[in-house]
Amino acid sequence: MKIEDIVNLTEGTLTNTPKVQAIEAATVYYSKVEHGDLFFSSNQEEIDQAIANGAYAIVYADDSIVKNDDEIAWIKVSDLQLAAFKLIRYVIIRKEAKFYLLSEHEQTFLKMILVHKTNITFISNDWKKAFEQILNSECSLFIGTDKELLELIKPDTPKLKREVEGYPVSDTLFRTTFKVGGFVYQEKELIPFHLEYLLRAIDFCETHELPYSVDRLKYTKHFTPVFIDGKLKSTQASKSAKVAIFTDNLSDITKAREYVMRSNMWVKSVVMTPPKTKVPGIDHPYWFKTKEELQDLLKNTHFNYAFIYNADKSMLNTIQEEYSLF
């Protein structure tokens, strides 16, 4: 691509008169720069290394950058990330690529049921990783969950259809029987209020002719019930009076508690969270700071269902590993 085309696409300003006239490829990682490449960065050290690796052009946004090579092209922009994605827009038009904005739950189920993922790209929420994914992918179908990032690529990115085929047949809090595509799937490890996300993912696969398998269904990272005994060891559901339910979002806790109150008002449910976490409908959740505090709560609190919310995945993993809950 010609340097003048890069300037126009990024809406930047060429701040010197370079000897080079065109670039071969582009990247945002100096370690990936090869001879003849365009490099996006506002970090002096990275830029110097990219030049040493053979960069032909630098797109930057910081006025303090020192231009250590007058032969290459220096393109000044107002916003580095925006400039990078203006280039991406040009690339996807040429690829005739399609982009979709999904919720975290929808993406989880789509990843779960897909048989092959080689013909679809799940875009990282890190803009630099996303840039590399889109620029270097041979795919024409892209999925993302970061609305702001996707709008930089394609304004008004479409979402999954809400009105799709399929409906529930029967359910408990931890098992769902449903019908879709002419088949009835019996007592799957699926939370009733997650069925809508699954059905949208199935419809997406059908629409884009992506092979999928509902048999891959299992509890997700968003809501994972673990039946435990008094020593916090996992056991069979029929042998347990307690369930520790690990969640990564508050919305599922609210929906689950509403479900429990509708179906069995005698079930004792509690909510355990890091300190000062506000849970809708709960004035005083049980707070814990450490793994040990959470263990003590689970051992000494009376409950049937314990909804455990924690944004710190490392603490959750430690508990899972120690007690072999999964």
C-alpha cells in the first residue's frame, strides 16, 4: 500500500518527506515488524526497535516522539487506536467481512457448541490483539463482545436475532429440557434462563451454516453449581443438601433467586461476595476477602443454595483446585 493511501485512510499528517513510497504489511507489535512494514505506536523505545527491525513507516500520536530516521515515513495522527481501526475498516471492506456484537453469555454458548472454529474469529477485547486478528485472519466472519471496540470497526454492528426457534419443555434450576430443530434435548446441564442465549447461538450457526453440536452443552463459567458435603467436597446431587453456585455476574444471581422463590419458597439461599459488592434485592450479603473466609462461610452458614460471586478468578480457581469441585 502506498504511503499517501495510509495518510488518507488514517486521516493523518505526513510530517516529513520520506524516501520510501509504500509498505508491505502493518502491525502494532514491534516484535512482529519485518522489512517494509508499517508500525503503529507512540512509544519511543518500541518505535526505535521497529525501525531497527526494518519498519518503513510509523504512525504515532505523541508530539514528543523523536524521529530517528528521515528516510522512512512519519505519520502523525490524533488518536492511535482510531487510526489503526480506520486501516482495519479498509481491510474488512476488501474482505467483505461480517461482524456481530454478542453478549458474554451468547459468545460462551456459541464457542461451546461450535464443532469447528477455524471459519470464525472471536475478537479479543484488547484493541491491539483485535487489530492483529482482523488484519491477519483469513476468515470473513468475526464475533466480538466489546461494543466500543466494534463500533470503531463497523458502526451499528448487528446483534443476534432475538426471535428464534426453540422453547423450554420442563426445567429445574440446574437442568433444562427443551426443543429446537425438531429435537427434544432431555435434562441438559443448562440453567433455565440461559436457554435464550443458547437458542440464539444455535440460530446463528444455522444461519451461517456453521457445524454445531448441542451435546457439547455443560455448565458455563457464568453459573456453575457444585453439590457439596459438610467438608466442602463435591458429591452427587442426590447425596447433597447444599449447592455452591459460582457466578461471574450479578444478573444471574438475581434471576436464580427469583426462580427459587417462585418454585420453592422453603429453599434457603444466601449470597456471598467480596466486600462492598451491591447485589440487587440483598441488603446484607455475606462478605469475604480471602479464600479462607469463604471456606468458613460455606462450612458454618446454614443454606441450601450459596451463590458465590467473585471477580477475582484466581481465588475461585484456588478453591476449585483445593476441593476438586470441578
